[in-house]
Amino acid sequence: MKRAAIGFLVLAATFATGVTAQDVHLEKALRVLATTPLVDGHNDLPWAIRNSEAGPHDVEVPEHDLRKETSFHTDLERLRAGGVGAQWWSVYIPFEAVEEGAAKVQLEQIDIALQIIDKYPEAMELATSVSDLESAFGRGRVASMLGMEGGHAIENSLGTLRAFYAMGVRYMTLTHNGTLDWADSCCALPRHGGLSEFGNEVVREMNRMGMLVDISHTSPETMNDVLDIAEAPVIYSHASARALHDHPRNVPDQVLRRLPQNGGVVMITFVPSFLTSRDQATIADVADHIEHIVSIAGVDFVGIGSDFDGIESTPVGLEDVSTFPVLLAELSRRGWSEEDMRKVAGENLLRAWREAETVARRLQRERPPSTRTIGELDRTIGQDH
């Protein structure tokens, strides 16, 4: 156990959150985070920077210094205080980006995220594999992964999907809030009853490459279709439990019961409207959703996906990236062991990603990259965008 690292985290978390360092549950949480990377499934800082008042695209990243306190939920000091070991940076683009060329906007977002990572080499390191993540964590840096939010960015092209993978993207959320030509979203009128045949091929190709399939934002029918054909574990990079709060972005129990067979992970989000119908969500609500996933799927299939810098308000007690230890301390107060706290902090996601990498190596020996098209598989006409 790295006692110096634990001591630093105790002091940093105390400074950032105001929780006394004598809190035995906080100390327990920080012991966990000193040796287990906390893997947050979703942070929208790249889009927050793009939409800030700094100016046009070419000055956005230089204008924001994360070495100083920022107006965002995220900066380097608070990442350290929060014990964040690995961060999936969302390279989100809106559904409406298809009107100006979704792939172009997606490339710009990837560029912003890579600029952020490159700007702070002492604190961040790009990770495109589990091995990269573990190495970066061992060097005291935040392992930084790229996650696309919305399959509209591939413009119905498997070649474009592969190009994004080559640029470092390691998960893709199949839909955002709009239904695609090949997949139904949670929050728009369905067109396919889940996935179309081309949608099935997208999932198969993601499994072959080793890109994690993220089924946040999808309809329950799409979730089930993915689980029917997926050869590797899926993830929900940021979602919560529908049984606790009936929101279309949340995961139904029927789907949760299928997760153990697949090996997937639901990363519980901090979005207040996904957690409760009350005016104000709290840290207890987040813990309740975590424990509900455990009660249905098991402790091996839950993680954390905050959505910091993609939300305006946060649950009380989880105001920014410095507060992750407080969430683990809440679980400790509820009787969680250090072993199980390590699982929710990051071990479950690492296990799922590692299994996806193993599946990809096998599939790459068995079949070449797919050249199938949406026109061929779905017999569509004029649906290239």
C-alpha cells in the first residue's frame, strides 16, 4: 500500500470536499483509490470547452488552463483530489451535426480532446488499451480514453467507424437522443424495433475491432438486440436504474438481468433528472442506483459514469470531479467492503474492457473487416446520412 499516496489523497480530498480526514469511511475510500484506478465513464469537458466563451475552435483549448481553477467541473487539482485514475473523455457531437457533416464535427471533437491530453503530459496520458490505462495509472497520470457519443457520426459507414477507432476512440454510444437509420434511440420515435440489419453489423464490427459498444441512450429494444448478438461485454457509459426512476434514459430490470451473461457494466450517472423526480438529487440517490444494479445484476456489473461538464446541476455532495471519494465513502457507510468498492471504482470496467480485447483478437483471426453497406443490408435508398 502506497502510504504517501494515501496521505496525499486524504489531504487533497479534505481540502476539496470539506470532509474531515478523520472520517474512517473516507480513509477507506482513499485506500481503495490509491491502488485501484477510479474509471469515470463519461466527462464532457471537450464539448464544454468548445461551447465556452473562449472563441473560435482554434483558440478553445489554449484559452483554458486546467492547471488553474476553472469554471468547469474539471481541472487538474480536482482530478487529483478525486483520485481519478482513468477518464473516458466524451467526444460528443449533437445529432443535428449531420446537417453540416457529422464526421467533420466528430473529427474536430477528437482533435479538441487530444489537444487537452497533449497539453498536460505531466497529468494525462492517452490510453487505447487496458495495458495503457494501467501503465498511466502506475505513473501517476490520469489515463485518458476517447468515447464517441452517438453513432450518427459514422454516417452509415463501417469504414468511417474503423477510421475513428484508428484515431484512438475506444467506445461508441450507438445512439444519442435521435433514432438513426439503423438503431432506435431512447428518446425518439422508433423505426426499427431495435437494431436494423446494418445496426447488427455495426455491433459485430465494433466487437471485431475491440471498440466497446455503449448502449446508453438506446431504446430497450435496441439494448436487447445488442445483447442478443454481442460477442463481447457492453457498457452503459452513463445511465441509471429505471426501477428507481422511470426515465427513458435508464436501464430496465429486464435488461439488467441479462448483463451477467454478457459481462457488461452499467456506469451510474450523476444526472439529477435520471436519479429522482425530486427537485434536488443527492449523493444518496446515486448510491441507491448503484445498489439497485447490484441487487439485480450483481456487484461485478456496476461502475461510475458521472457526466460531469455535460450537466448544469449536480447531486448534492457530488459537485465536481474532486468528490468521487465521498461517493465511495457513502458506500462504505452502507457496509460495502473494500473489495466491492474496488469493483465499482474501476475493476469491473477493466475486466469488461479486457474481455472485449480478448474477443477482438479472436475475431480478427476469424474474419476480415466488414465491407457491408446499409443499402445492401437494409435495402434502403438515399440514406447515406
